[in-house]
Amino acid sequence: MHDLVHDLARLVMVDEIFIASKQGNTGGSFCHFALLNDCRRPLKSSKLRALRFMECVQTEVHGDSFSPAKSMRVLDLSECSILKLSDSIGVLKQLRYLNAPRVQDAKIPDSITKLSKLIYLNLHGSPKILALPESIGDIKGLMYLDLSGCSGIAKLPKSFERLQELVHLDLSMCCIRKLPEALGRFIKLKYLNLSRCQEITELPIGFGSLKNLVHLDLSSCSEVASNDLAFVGLTNLQYLNLKCTCFTSPSLYGLTKLRYLNLSALYSQRHHQDIFDMLFDSITINQADLEHMDLSDNCAINVIPISLYRLKKLHTLDLSGCVYLKEIEESKHTISSLKFLYLRGCVNLQRMPQLGGSIVSLPQFGVRVATDESSSNLVLLQPTDPIELHITELENAKSAGEAHSIKLMEKRSLEDLELVWTRDAERFVDDMILLEELMPPCTLKRLEIRGYNSVSLPAWLVGQLPNLELLVLRDMANLEEWNTSYSCAEVHVIQTLEIHNCPMLRMKPPLPKAKSWKISDSDNVLSSWNHCTVSHAGASSCSPITTTLSVQRYRGPHQWRLLQHFPRLSSLSVIRGDLNSSPEIIGHLSSLRTICLSQVVIEELPKWLGELTSLHNLELRFINGLEEFNESMRQLTMLQSLKLISCKSLSLPHWLGELTYLKELSIDDNRVLRSLPASLQQNSSIQKIQISDCPELEDVIVESQEGAMKLTHSQESECVLPTSLRELKISHCQGIKSLPEGIQQLTNLQSLVISSCPELRQWC
């Protein structure tokens, strides 16, 4: 039957529709409707009633490509490059619909005002337009006008007041300073968007006369003075957006048909809980039909009052970012209609009522088994489309069909997703089967999977998520393999890949490509890389190469072999790991510029560290058994930054000043440091020295290589800090009592900070 209908349609319309292909615009001279792919060629047909150009974004439209069709009713240039709207547009006297966005000229031709039958005009996204034609009011029948993004327009012409047939007016992101006083006479207006019109300071006096207005968006109109009576009279209003405005307590009296109300991030300093209490009372008394209320990012809200329960039709309440919200008051009544409660960032929320089984709390959503145990509440996510979603207790899902029904892949707003199973909990559905049905949308940027219990991962992971920036695999005791085989053309390079506590996981070639890897408690991931390959040959054309690697809690020197897979690795962090290595690995470390060693149990630094002569940054943290630097470290002549954090017993080498490229020295929590080495005086590169929590430090002086303190002839301490020093910070060093007189020699010093050094501060 479908084929018969299709054939009949083609037979009936064969002389009505012309679709251009390779022959350009030369055919279809008797057609009434045309879809053309070249907006440069002259139009041959004069009988066209509707014309749309397709896929011409890179092509400039010419007037003779449409002007011969003087009886045209519809002209769609939305897929063209419009450097200038042709004056010939005025010959289309019968035109009703004109879609001409992204005009690149400062002027709209005056001839457009001759289109007296025009009903629809769309010029959105044209920031170079500086003004509308002075006689724009001659198009008296205009019902739809979209000027959104025309930020060059600062003033509407006087004749604009005559466009009183307008039903839809979009002025968002325009720089208009004043709305016409006659706007109140636009009584047919139903849709008005003034979002981000940040030059408007007040609404017209007759604004409340817009009796038929249904949709009003004033979001980010931050300069509009608060006028609490501005909306009185808008009795048919259903949508009101006051996000990021200064309306302190807008009167909503009479707005009985309101369904959507956005009061997010209200600006005024006068806002406090009392103001919101009055606002809640006004809303609950007058807005019985309210379905969606957004109160997000209002720091003054401490309590959601009990009066809220009067809103019997409310289905969505957004409290995200109300960081000082402590309580949602409980009532014996419930909002039976409430389906979605957004609480992201409500870090101080202490009390909230028991939510009914049909309420979805977002972004945190816990899967629960229904009372009859035949299903779970997972299906409640089906109508949602949040930016952030954390689904926990997935072991309670009763079937793969429930996961399929929420259509996660279709939630195009979703950017941040967390999927969590409770460790060792009993499952109703195999984790692999469930996860296959939870494929996210292509818009996803961050994904964490935790507590997954199956031995392998589904094929969609990474390969079909082109916008993914962060992937975290955590607490997967049984995961054994992750097959990431896909073609180089399809591969997506993510910013960061984290694998934590996946002890059984062995990677199969090729490795997933990520700029940064973080691995902990996953020894097999590291050792399996012996058998993996990374295609670096096509890296320049396909993706960046891994530059950062962080490894935490691993055992065995063989695991250093992973470095051969990252030939451009520039940063390496090792936390609680084995630093032993075989000589052949040193060649794979030559690209390193930054190394951080933390919480490793050693008495001396590995010798290979001194062979990294191109190293720029070295950071040692919490290495308590280390007492001195190896002599081989003297070879790090390119070192620019040295940070020693909680290396309590480590003394500084006398040759430290010989590292002539050293610019920054930071020492924190050292129990043996008495002074800085004398060689620093000869260093002309060092610019920043920070010393904190060093109780044995007695003065900002240095010892000679023999350990004797340098003194002047007057027996005062001589300041031998390098004259290149720009910043000196000393904190929590109670033993230091004074700065030497020679501190005045530091003519380049720009910042001197002394903190929690009571005697030194008193001396200053």
C-alpha cells in the first residue's frame, strides 16, 4: 500500500515540484515548488510559488537566483551565505514568507518594505545589521518577526509602532535601549522574547495591556529596573522567564494560567528568605496551574516552605545550586503531581520529606524495586532530559527492557552521566546486558561506570561517543577485557581516561587514545600493555598522543614497560609505586618534562632520575625516608621548578645553585632545614622561593659548603639570596626571628609574604 501511495503522489506532483541535482537551476520551468542547490545561477522559472536553497552555506546568494519568480509566496535562504540582501527582493510583491538569517551587511534594503503581504520575516543571527528600514511599519500584515542575535540594532524605527498584527516577536540578544511605548497596543502579541537585551532599563508603561501574551522571556535583562507591577494584566501568560533579572518580588497576581515560571539566579542584594517566603505565598495562591518552577542558583533560599504543597499540578521543581538550602519542609500532604526534583549542588540540604515512588530526584536517581517486585522505578527516567544524571543501585533493575525504555541515547541534553552498581549486591539482570541498553547520547562529555560486575564491556564504549572528554572505570572486580578495536577514522581522543580498582582488566590492542591516563590498583592493566600497540603512525592525522600518565598503588618493576607505548609522554606521576626499573626503559623516559613522586618508600632516589637531563619540573611528596639527593641529580641542568612537600628528613644539596635554569623552589614541611645552600647566590635565574612549616629554619641566610654561617664585618647576617628573586614567601616557620639587613639588596623583589611567623612579623 505504501508503494502505491508513493507512486500516486509522484504522478500527481510530477509537474509541481522540481529538485535540482547536477543540471543546476535550469529545469522545472513550469513547476510551482523548487528545492535548489545553487543560489548563484539565474532562476529560469517565473511560475514558482515556493523556493528553498539547500546546502549552500558556502555560496553567496544572488538576486537573480530568485527575482524572476514575481509570484513567489515562500523564499527560504536559511542555507545560503547572505553577504547582502539584494534590492531585487522588493519585486516579490506576493511574498508571504522570507527566511534570511545571518545577513553579513549593515543595511537591509528599503525595498523590503514593499512586501506588503509579508507575514513571516526571519533575520536572526545578523549582528552586522545596524538598523531596520525606517518604513518597516509599511509591512502592516507582519505576524512573525525574528531579530534574535541582531546585536547591532540599538533603536527601533518610529514606524515599528504600526506592526500591530505581530503575534511573534523575538528581540533576544539585541542591543535595543528602549522598547516602543506603543508596545502595549500590540494586543495580538502572544510570544515576546527579550532575553539578554541588556541595554533595556525599563518596560513600557502599557506593558500590562498585552492581554493575549502567552510567552514572555526577560532572562538576563539585568538592567531592567525592578517593577513589581509590570506583569499585572498579563492574564493569559503561561510562560514567564525572569532568570538573572532584578525583579525582587514580582507581583504574579492575576497570572492564573501560568504554567512555567523561571526565577533562577535573581540578582538583587535585597533578596533574603523573607522575600522568597512572600514570593512562595504569592505563587501558591495565584498559580494553581503551575507545572514547572525553576528556583535554581538562589543563594538566599534556606527553606522551601510548606505552602509549596498547594501547587497540585507542579511536576518539575528545580532547586539546583541553592547552596544554602537546608530544608524542604514536610507536610502530611504531598504534591501528587511532582515528578522531577532537581537538587544538584544543594550541598547543605539536611532535611527533606519522603519522596513518593513516582518522584524523580535529579541528578541523583536511585533505582528502587516496586512494591509488587515486578518492576523498578527506572522507567520514570523516560521523559527526562537532564544535563547531568547519576543513576545508582542499578542492580535493582528488573529487566533489560526497563533500561531500553528510558531511551538514554535520545537524551540530547545529557553531558554528564554516572552509572553505579552496588558492589557485591544481588543482580536481577546481568550487568553487561543492562549496560548495552544504557548507551548514552552522542552529546555526552563525562562518563563514569562504577561497580560493574561483568567480565567485558559493551562495544559502544568510547567508539560511539564522539564528544566524550572524561571516562572513569571504577571498582570492577570481575572485568577482564575491554576490546577497543575500531578504525583510526572513527577513533575519538578523550581528554582523560581513569581506571581504578580493576585488578583483572587486561587491555586488548589497540589501546584507547586519551591525552591523560590515570591508573590505580589495576596491575594487570599495566602489565598487559606489554602485548598492546598504539598506532602512532597515524597519530598526526587522527589524534593527539598521550602526554600525561598518573600511576597509583602498583607493584613490580616490569610494569614500567608501559612507557614504550607513549613516546611523547611529557608528565609522569607515581604514587605509592615501585620505582625500580631496568636500563632499557630509560630511553622511553627521554620525552618527560615533569615528574611527581609521592608516597614512595625509598631511602635514595632512583639513579635513572638523574639521567633525565631534559627534565623541567620535579616534585617530591611525602617521602619520609629520603635524606639526601644523589650526586647524579646534579645532571638535571634544565630543571626549572623543584618542589619538596613533606619530605621531612631531606636536606638540600650544596650544588643546588648550579642548576642554572632553576626558577622556582618550594619547600614545605621539612624538619631538618636550617638554611639554603650558598650556591644559590650565584643563580641568576631563580625568581620564586616559598618556605613553609620548617621549624628548624632560623634565618633567611645560607651556610657555606663547610657549614659555617656567612657573616659581615659587623657580625650581622649577610643576605646572599639571588638578586634575581621576585617573590619570597615564608610561613609557619616559628624559629625565624629576623631578616638580614642585606634584604635591601634584592632590588627585583616584588612580593614579600610573611605568614604565621610571629617573631619575624613583629620584627618587620
